[in-house]
Amino acid sequence: MKLLRTLLAALAAPALAVTLSACGGDADATNSEGLPEKLTVGVIPNVAPDTQNAKYEPLRAYLAGQLDTEVELFVATDYAGVVAALAAGKVDVAYVGGLTYAQARAQTEVEPLVTEVDKETGTKEYLSGVVVRADSGFETLAEVVRAGGSFAFGDVSSTSGSLYPRLMLNAAGAECSPGAMESCPPLSGVSFTGGHDATAQAVLNGSADAGGLEVRILHRLERDGVVPEGELKVIQTENVMGYPWIMRSALGEKAAEAVTEAFLEMDDPELLDLMQTTGYQRVGAEEYEPLVRHAEDLGLLSAG
């Protein structure tokens, strides 16, 4: 009987090893920094997705070298897609707007790591703005509201293209209420363009009287000749805490520190110029609390 038990135990051992390996394979497949063998990095499509993917290729290569792991880029078709991918564990690290971070943390455990130093403000904050055509005659957002003009937002989950423009509109006398995303009386119409570049074009071609977008993206479009310089006028701005790079908390503190250090140590002038920054600084969840409260008040914590 003792011999039989020994033989059965010997036969069972390989099967048990296979079962444990199948259950814990992801946890074991990490490098010395605690990172998975393939790190999936997601970015929000604040411009056209195909343009965004090509843009971030140098960053992908940099992170792969710094972190000693394979890095794959993931560009969703919209902001909600990044949140869904994070919640499903298909994306490990993501570059998102503050509102997208707030939406993601409502669905899964994520933590902000760093944000860029904005070239235009010299701080961790950047500017959300409202633009009109320079020849429109509008000088203030309150004038647009009183005239019952039309307004273009970017993606519904955009921080500087949706959340902060709504705050500015409400302060100017509009009624952009939770649960009525496509109505901000007395505005005559509201549209969602999907991106900052599309919002600029909508105002430029007269599809909307005014639009909300990220001011530094407007300036980039002007430098690239996509928007003729001087054709659009910024009539109001609000400071916004910078886009955070966030990570799924499940990867652990060691991995979080490794990714954080990779950004803090970035010093290649060409790469920094590509990322539109002079460097990165650490950020914590507490710095986004005011934004989270605004999102709650406006009913914007649900992505998609």
C-alpha cells in the first residue's frame, strides 16, 4: 500500500506542476524590474489614431530599452477604449487625460506615476481653451452663450476638450447638465468631434461657432500649418493638471518605480521635443481630486 501511494504521488506531481504553471504563468513571466515580458502601453487618441501610433514609436523604443522588456503600443479608437483595455488587463501602462484617469480608477485599480512639464506653462498644468474664428466678432464665452451659438467638444471623455469647456460654459451662463451631454441651453447646438484637431477644423470651417480644445495642440496645429495662424482666437482658458502616465496597480510597486524612473531619466532632446515637454515630474492621486469632483458633478465618470 505504501508503495502504491508513492507511485500515485509521483504520477500526480507533474500534473500539479502544470496546473500551477497555467494559473501563475503571468506572475512568473517578469523581468528583474517586476515588469511583464511584454508591456502594453496605451495612449488616448487626442489626434487621429494612426497618426498617434506613428508618433509614439520613438517612445516605445526608448521604454523597451530602459525597461529591458518588449513594449507594444495600443491606440484605441476613442478615450473609452483605453479605459476598457485597462479594466480588462489588456493595457498595463497608459497615457491618459485627467478625466480618463478618473474614469479608469472608477473601474479598476490604477495609479498615476508622472506627468510632463508643459512647455508653455513651465508647470505640471496645461491650458484648456475655448476658441472662435478670429473674424467671428465674439470676444468672450458669455457672448457666445447669449447669442445661442453652436459649440464643438472633442471626445466626450476628453479633459480639456469636454470636461473643462463644460465648466467654462456653465460659468458663462449655459446649462450643461449631467445626463444631457448633447444639450447646453441656450446654445443652439452641441457636437462631439472626437479630437482636438477635428474641433479646431469645425470652428475654422464654420460648423461650430466655438469649440473646446487643448491650447498647446492648437499651437502645434498652427506650427504644422494645419490651422492658419491667426484664424482662430482663444477667448477663455482654464488650468488643468497634466496628462498622467498611469499603471495598473496589479503590476506592483517595483514595476511602478521602474516605469516612473524611465520617464524621470528621459533626457534625449529629440524625444523630449517629440513628447512636447522639457521633462517629467511625479504625480499623486491627490493632485487629481479637484478634477474628479468636477467629473462627478457633471456626470462624466462613466466612460463611453
